[in-house]
Amino acid sequence: MPSRLLARLSALVLAVPLLAGAARAGEDLVYVLNSGDANIQVLDGRTRAEIRRISVLREVHHIVATPDGAQILIGDSGGNEMLFLDAATGEVKRRERISNPYHLAFTPDGKRLVVTSLRRGQVDVYAWDGQALKLEGRVRVGDMPSHLAFRPDSNVAYVTLQGEKNIAAIDLNTREILWKQEVGRDPAGILWHDGKLLVGVMGSNYLSVVNPENHAVEREVVVGRGAHQIFPSPDGSVLYATTRVDSRVVALEPRDLSIRRVYEVPGGPDDLSFAPDGRIWATLRWAQKVGILDLATGEVDTVRVGRSPHGILYRPADAAVAQAQPATPAAAR
């Protein structure tokens, strides 16, 4: 039997006993991607108890919900596979062969999924019809494409290139590179914010603020060593930056990027997800734990998970109900 097929069958066999604890619809679920243990850990968001683990082929890193909130997509970058899960129960619906999916994100209009391939120097652009992916094109973008952000009109993707100190802008319609700009050593997370691009410079201690119109780096915002990712709060009133070396979550004022508060979160906080109760769940990359940060007190509770936890997503039980409600016009907010 070919070794690749044997490995695939072994992974599926290992997954069987782990599926026994399947979640029930109506539970808050927290999905934790243990990249060092080749599994997805599902926790009860309210009790923090483990519900199940799902085996993958090799190495999961990032996670995204579909635009309608019904499914969750998880990239197994080492296994060249995409997993499609039922968001409400954690059930694996299907697995598809995808080339080295590292970071993945839907465009703001929900019509495309863009996937970076850290090891292969490529960015893949897929059309999304609500159920299936169709490859539109592949861009050879440079050394170690990592994280993604988008222009609000969904026509341009911005990608950090960790091996080049650059970010690249890609026209998603033509799949052409529009420009590159150096921002600092090991750029990681990237966010479109108020007409600018904020980039976590992991090889240093700051966020680069880049003007996408003239590609200039306008300023550097110091947040701490190992500046990694930037996450807006659900209501947009705060930006949170993670620093993996100094082990901080830094709250920033969105209007001028001044620091509101610094939270010490030991263990190398990486990805964040927001719970309905206002707490922040953070993967602690170096500690085999997830941290639950109380923003009022600064206290951090922890839950033991697998090795090198990376991506995380808190999915409330009422997410499907909220998704089904009509959006409130921006002018009315």
C-alpha cells in the first residue's frame, strides 16, 4: 500500500474514537488548532471542558467561518487539505485536497476565498458559491506569504511576505502583483484599518502603518517584541495587538493608535477570538494553553490544550440566529 494512502487511512482511523464526543447544536463552541499535535480541539465555551478532538493529517494553522456562518474552514497546511466543518456541531462534513493552505480569508463581499501557501511562495484565489471552491488562479508572490487583508471593495488582497520583509498588493481580478513595500523583518499579521494597512512586524517590536495609495510606511507604533497580529473588537471600538515575545495583548485606540492598556498574557499570545461575555480567548503558542483574558481585571484563566496552538475561533450558539438577522444600516449604528 502506498505510504501516502496508508498515512491517510491511519489519520481517519485515529479520528474515529475522537468523534464520539460530538457537540450538540445549541452549545458555544471554541475551535483550537493544535499545529504541533495535528488535531483540532473543540471546547465548550461556557464550561471550558473539552468536547472532542479531530485528527488531521499533519499541521493546522488558521481557521475561518464562511460568510453565512454555517461552515468552518480549516487549512491543514502540512497535509495539503482543507477541512469543512459544521459550525454548530463541529462535525467534519468533508475534506478536500488544497495546496498547502496556511492562512485563509474570505473577501469582504464573500465571493472569494484567498489562501496563502507559506512553504510554496504562492497565493491561491478561489471562487466561492456558498458551498464549493473553484480555483480561479495562482499568484507566485514571493518568499513565505503569510497573512492576508483586503481592500474594502474586495478587488485587492494584501499579503505579508515573511522571507522578504515586504507586503505585496495583488489584484484579485487579474491575479497580478500591483506593488511591494518593505515594512520590517518577519511581517506577520495585517489589517485594513481606516484606509491604512497595519502590519505586525514580528522580527521587531512595532506595527508598521502603510498608506496603500502611495505604498509609504507612514509611522511605526511600538507595542512589544514579537509584534504579531491585530484584531478589531466586535464593535470596532478597540484594536488588540498580540506580541509573542513580550507576551502581551495591547489595546489600541482606533483613531490614533495610541495605547490604552497593556495586558500581560504569559505564554506567547498569537491568535485571538472574542466571546459574547466580553472576554478574549487567546492561543498561547509556547505554553500548550489557551488564555481567557478578562479585560476589566486583566486576569487570565488558562485551559490546557495541545502543542503549539495557533488558530482559534469562538462560535456562540446563537451565531446562526444572529447571522440570519438583517444587517443594520451603517448610518443607523
